[in-house]
Amino acid sequence: MFETLVAFYRDQAGWPVNVDAENDLLSLTYQSGDDQWVFVASVDTDLRILTVFSRAPESCPADRRTAMCEALIRLNWGMTHGAFDMDMTDGEIRYRTGTDLAGNDLTPGIVQNNTNYNLATMATYLPVLRKVIAGASAAEAVS
């Protein structure tokens, strides 16, 4: 499974990925317009799960984490797959998607669909995250 993942990003997408074969994960810096963030993809071969996440370029300051939690809950409501997470210790924000592959092979199409959805979601909602960090209420930022 990991070979399929690496082949997709390196060969098909042509992205310069950093490979951590020991942990079956890879990472890269993704550029979207003027924004860039860390993107990570991993596979759990035993459980047959593909997980991808985008890490927001800014962490949430401690005094804004309660508001950010509310904003993330508001954003997550109604999402069909994937969710925003925040580490309450350091304020790191991620958008995570995963696919259970039990009984199926990991294909380039599955990797591409997960990647596209993940990156598009982060690009769409990054301005909302930044509004909350800057002091907007969750309701105001999400509306």
C-alpha cells in the first residue's frame, strides 16, 4: 500500500515528497495561491486505512482556542467525510480525512480523491480559521 501512495505523489502528481518509509508516511509543503501548508499522507497496512491531513500554517493562540473549538465544531457539522482537529496543547489545527480500505486495494484514484478533497477543504476554510485567530467570534467567522 505504501508503494502505491509514494508512486502516486512522486510519479503521477510529480510532487517532491519527503518519505518516511519506517512509519509509512510522506509529507510535503503544499502551495495554494499565496498560502502554503504541510500535507501528510499515511497508510496503516495492518488496519488497511489511508489517512491524509493538511496542517494549517498558523497555530491557534491559547487565548483563542475556545473560540476555535466552537468554529471547528461549526465547520465539521454536516461534513460527509473528514474533520477539523486542534491540539489543545499547542494550537495546531489540521483537516483530516481517512478511508477504510478493508477488502479493497489502495488505488491511485482513491489517493487522488482523498487528496483533492482534503486540500480543497483546507483552502476553502483557511480564511475562517484566520478570522477566529484574529479575534472574530466562531459564529461570525463561520457565517
